[in-house]
Amino acid sequence: MMNPTVDLQLIHSGKVRDVYDARDGRLLMVTSDRISAFDVVMDEPIPNKGRVLTAMTAFWFERFADLVPGHLISTGVGDLAEVLGGAVPDNLVGRTMLCRRAEMLPIECIVRGYITGSAWKEYRTSGTMHGGPMPAGLLEADRLSEPVFTPSTKADEGHDVNISYEEAVDLVGSEVAALAREASLACYQQGAEWAAERGILIADTKFEFGMVDGRLVLADEVLTPDSSRFWPAEAWAPGATPPSFDKQPVRDHLDALDWDKQPPAPPLPDEVVSATSSRYVEAYELITGRSFADWPGAGG
């Protein structure tokens, strides 16, 4: 993704993001158009996906500034040019965040407002969620009486493992765990209320936090369709999980194939790629009230 003439050290390359050392305690986080489903990265990129995720994350960092400090410094082309020592390549415009380098917490800070996914599977089996007791009689995709902080481990390979709050305390300490829980619930509550007013339910989400100069900061991506389950409000009813707002065309296509959900991934038809791109853009515009066409690099 990065221009090969730029002399910045690649620190990490994930399914979607590439992270570079921008020196002076800073990072460049470049969000690609790669898309994964069933933990397998597809060969076909989704046009503008990386810019949508970057634009939406920047929007939430702005909105949550009074709740918790964020690690984002800038998405501006001028600031990127300073780091790169010259013109910013077109493929980096609008999909790159200049951030403070944080010491990341070794937990995923998950907040659930509805019971679905792995939480529903556990509840259906044992009546618990992350090991904690839950009311009897909940249905799939039921709204919880209040949002619940349900941390997990970070797995280098395979799936993250759901853990109890007490286990999170063992990993990060009681003070940091309490701060992370408070910030996670506050951001989710405000974000979910904002999205619901615009026709999207945020069923659950994953936050990442780190420490900068001894202070907890919100980091990485924030309340995007990749880090959260976005449901169209009109499609929700307890008893069944609604289609997600983002990559559902990809999931639907793959589910209809005779594929064992193992690499290599089958090819995605052009119409599936186009439909998925449109859903990401629609999610951004619905939530922010902004035109994606105004975001730097949009359409490029």
C-alpha cells in the first residue's frame, strides 16, 4: 500500500491495515480496501472501503473528544506530506491516519447492546454471557436492558477468546480496566444513540485502547462497520439476527457457494464488489450526515 520510495518502517500488516513508524512517537495507519469474510481475506478489494473506515473513525474521534482522548493527530494531506517528506501518493490520500504511538492494552474492549454472535451462542448453551449470569428467556438479537462491557483477549492467530471482567483486571490492572470499561460504555452509549436516530442499530462494537504518557487513549478504528455490527433499524426484531449493513453481500454470496470457508477465497463477482462498496458509503453518509464525495480521495 505504501509508496515504495518512502523510507518508513512497516511495523504491522493486518487483514485491512498497514502500520508504519512515522518517527517522533507517531504512527501512520493506512487502511486498505481489503475485505475479509469468515477470517479469509478476499482477492478483490472493495473500492473506497478504506477511505470510508478512515472517514468514519475520524468522525467518531471528533465526537468522542470530550469523553476520552484519542490517538489521532491528523488525516490531513499536509501533515502526511510532512511525514513523507514530499507529495502524498494518491493511493494514500483519505485512507491514512497520523497517530500518536500508544502502548496498546492486551484486551479487546467489546460493548454489547444486543445479544448476538458469540454471546448468543454462549447464552443459548449455558445462560451466561462471558461467564456472567443473564436473565432467562432472551431471544436471539434481543436488546439488553443496558449495554454490557464484555472484554476478550487479543489473538495473534485464530479467534479472540471471550474473558470475564475479572480476567481483564488480571491482564491490565484494576485502575486501567475500570477506565477502559467506563470509556467503552460511554462511547458506545453516545454512538449508539446517535446512530439509532439515523436508522442504524449498533448491536455491538470493539474498541481498542492504549496508554500515551500514562494516559488512556482511544485508538485504532472507532465504530465502523468493520469493528461493529451495524443493523438496519427497520430490519430488527427479536428472534433472528438482521443482515449486517456492511459486508452482507459478500457473506450472502459466499454462503451460497460450496466453499469450506478456508483459503483460497473464491472470486467475488463485480456486482457483489459494487454492492458492498455502496453499503459502506451509505453507512458513512447515514451516520455522519456528510457526503462521502467530499472526503479526500473519494472515488479515486
